Amino acid sequence: MKRWKRWIKPSSLKIKWALAAGSAIFLAFFLFSFFQYHAIGKWMIDEEENNFSRVLDEITVFFKQRGHDIELKDIYDSRDLMKQIAEKDQTIRILDRQGNQALEIRGESEPAFYIPFQPVSDKTVKLIESDGKKILIGHSPILSRKFNGYIEIIQPLNRYEKIMKNLFWMMTITGSAALLLSALLGYLMAKNFMRPLNKLSEAMRSIERNGFQRRVENTNAHDEISELSQIFNKMMSEIEKSFRQQQQFVEDASHELRTPIQVLEGHLSLLNRWGKKDPSILEESLHVSLEELDRVKRLVGELLELSRADRELTDIEHAKVDIKASSDKVIRDFAFLHQDYMFELKNKVEENAEAFILKRHLEQVLVILLDNAVKYSEPHTSIEVLLTENDLHVLIEVRDEGIGIPEEDLTKVFDRFYRVDKARSREKGGYGLGLAIASKLIYNYGGTIEAKKNQPAGTIIYVSLKKAIDRNEEM
């Protein structure tokens, strides 16, 4: 029973595909055969009726041509002619006006058929069914001065029934063979099509057991399954990269937090042993402890900001900002706070040019970029912000004349906790999260950010943002 249930409700896609292909082909063949069978049957019936009617007409014309003085003797004398006209399956009778048989010509190997007599005034042809057989019956009157009667022709459709029976069995056998063949071909095709999916399934099981290293072998089929394999490989690479970044993030966060915690632990132990009686030790330990707490507070704040950037959904309806006005405001604030640096805004965008980003996020990105430029540049150097645009994007360049970034680190500075010079970065108060936050905010709006070397010294940060679209105009 379980075996039958499994076949009735197969779990294998190959079997389902084979059954579906076989059923579809069989249904199409059945409908075609059904209409073809009935069309052939109708055509054959029409042909039989035409031939039957022709024989009846020829006999009727023969008697008409004999004139109006036909006698019973003339009818007997016409036996040979009627045998030549009649088909081999036909029975021809000549009846008098009372329906009594005057002459009978029986077809070859045909039993006698007796049909109740019905007088007619004109030629009639009927198709009846008796004992499961189709029979054609025709009557035509004979009118003369010496003999009045009727011509009766009876023809069982033996040839029609034989041909239709053979056609039925031929279509049945052909349909059964087509069903089996289509199911087999469907199974083989499904097996071939399923091979990449089986590899994909094996890769998933391997990943479940051994980790993210396994990939699906790429094929050159250029079909949906090949595309699915490529998407899967790309997705697994992204997941593996994200997993490694997450591990690195936890390790780096633990490392960053461990140092101030160890410092706090050491000074608290010192206070516990000596600081209660020595005011100088008490003051120094409290001062250092407060500094480390401030470092932890800033680190936690940046971690929260990064987490918020990861999960924050953008408000698309209000995500547009005047790029020049916001940039000018941030630069003026930095120029006021860092008067020993030279800040310059070069604007090459049209008046009221708007970028697709919330105002607070654009200002946050600019603050991060300018803060890094100040941290890693010497006083009295120039920091330049250039605004340009093209048909689809607004471009922001932040140039400084600082220590610069080595070529091999240009693509890594946007990773979390990544710092080119860890010792100097710690002295400046950085944790390697600023550019990670900026890049995440930019990517949330479909923009891009990259770093390049400035000549002769320093760094250039390129930011590309989509132009804002008026939603009312778009509708």
C-alpha cells in the first residue's frame, strides 16, 4: 500500500516530470485521435451512403427507361443486370404494392435481412442500427401500367465497422506506446535536467556539515538552472564573507574593549591596595579610569551607530537633500572648530541640485570624512570638498594632504575596525568604524564610495549618490 501511495503521490521531481510529460502528450494524442476517429467515421458513413444512393438511383433509372409497360417477367429478366450493379454486401428486393417479395438478389455470404415494409412515394435512404450493426436501407417506387411496386436495397456496413474497429485498436495501441515512450523520454530528460539541481542539493548538504567552503560546479548551459547555480555560488560567497567579517568584528570589538577594561582593572586594583591613603595615586587612577571609560563610551556609541546603519530603512519619500547647502553647513562648522586647517568648497553643481539621501545621513557621512581628513593631516594643510554632477549622479570628492593610505589598503579602509596604522589611530582616538559607517549609509541609498591616493600626498574619498527624483512627477 505504501508503495502505491508513493507512486500516486511521488516525491521525486523526475517521476513527477515524467508523469506530467506523459500525461500531457497522451492527452494531446487522445484528443487528436478522438476527433480524427469520429471524423474518419463520419467521412466513411457519407461515402457508404453516396455509393448506396448511386446503386439505388441506377436501378430506378433502369426501370424507368424500360417504359410504362413493365411486367413481372421483365423484372425477372433484369436479374443479371442488377447483380452487376449491386455491391457484394447489398441485398436487393423487388416488392409489390402489398410488400410481398417478387425478386431477391442477395449479396455474397450475407444472411437475409428482413426489414418491416413501409410504403414510400419517393426515394428514401435511412441508416438504422440492429443487433449492434449499422445498416443502410433504401426504397424507391416502380410505377407502370402492368406492375407497381418498390425497389428495396439493404446493406450492412461491414466494411465500415471492420475499418473502424481496426482503427480503434491501432489508435489504442499507438496511444499506449506513445504514453510509455513519452513517460520514458520525460524521465530521461528530467534526470538530465535534474543533475545540476542534485549537485546543488549535495553542495547544500556539504555546507551544512562542513561550512561555507563548498561551491557548485559552474556549467555553460546558459539556462535557468545554470543561472541558479551561479546565484547560489555568489550568495554563498557573500554569506562566507559576511560570516568572516562578523567573526573579525567580534574579535576586533573584543580586542578594543579588552584594553580599556584591563587598564580599569589595574587602576582599580591599585586604588584598592594603595589609593585609599595616597591622594596622588587616587587622583591619577581616577583620571586614567575616566579616560578609559570615555574610550569605551565612544566605542559603544560607534558600534551602535554602525548597527543602526546596518538595519535602518531609508525614508524614500523624504530622501532628498540640497547637496550644496548641506555640504556648506558642515564645512563651516569644521572651519570654526579647526581654525588651523584650510577648508574649501568647490561647487560645480546646478542651483538646488538634490541627492537621493536623507539630510542627516549626508551630514553624518561628510562629518566622518572631514573628521578623518583632520585626524590624519598636519595643521595648516588644505582640505578640499568638490561637488560635481552628471545626468544621473551627484559626486562628492574629499581631498586632504595628510599621511595618505598605502595602495594595498585602499580597498580595506571601509572594513570594520580596519586601521592602517593602529598605534597612530589609537592616539587619534579612532576605532576604524567611521568609514564603515559612512560606506554602509552610502550603500543603503544605492551609492558608491571609494578611496584613492592624492598627489603628491594625502587621500581622496569619492562618493557617488543618485540624483533625487520628484515622486509626484514620477507618478
